[in-house]
Amino acid sequence: MATSLELYSAVLSFLGGALLSFDALRARRRIRAESGAKALLKILKAHNADSVLTDNAGRALNSETELQLWLAAHSTKWAWLGFLLMTAGFVLQIVVALTKTP
């Protein structure tokens, strides 16, 4: 039983670390997307079409800050999932270590 829990903890920790690494490696893509979105926002403002960009709930993204927060929300979801997987793996590892008989 302890061996299977150790395996599950290792798998969860690995998956969490992989997700966090994948998210970190996508930093260049996020920066490019953000700069492109800012340029689009400037063009839309120049043509008085401020409320064209909206988030998933239909709220207008009228400022650069709102745009940055919306783009960061996608990355944050992956980071939280990776954090939760790693935490579950470490908690399982602690449980196994505490329940092992010497």
C-alpha cells in the first residue's frame, strides 16, 4: 500500500512541476500576445471602438490594466493547477512517511 502511495505522490509532484515548467516556458508567448493586444487596443481607441474587446463574461477591456489582468488569468489557472498537484503529491509523500513502520 505504501509503495503505491509513494508512486502516486511522485506522479502528482511530477505533473505539477511539469505544468509549472510549461507555464514558465510560455513567458515569451504571453509577452508577445500582450504587446499585440496593447497595439490592438491603441488602434481601437484611435477609431473610437473602445468596447470591441471583451472578456468571457462580456465585460469591455478598455484599459491596458484590464487587458493585462485578463491575459494573466489564463496563466494563473495553469499555475494554480500545477501548485495543487505538487501540493497533493507532497502531502501524500508526508502521509506515507508518517505511516511507514520502521
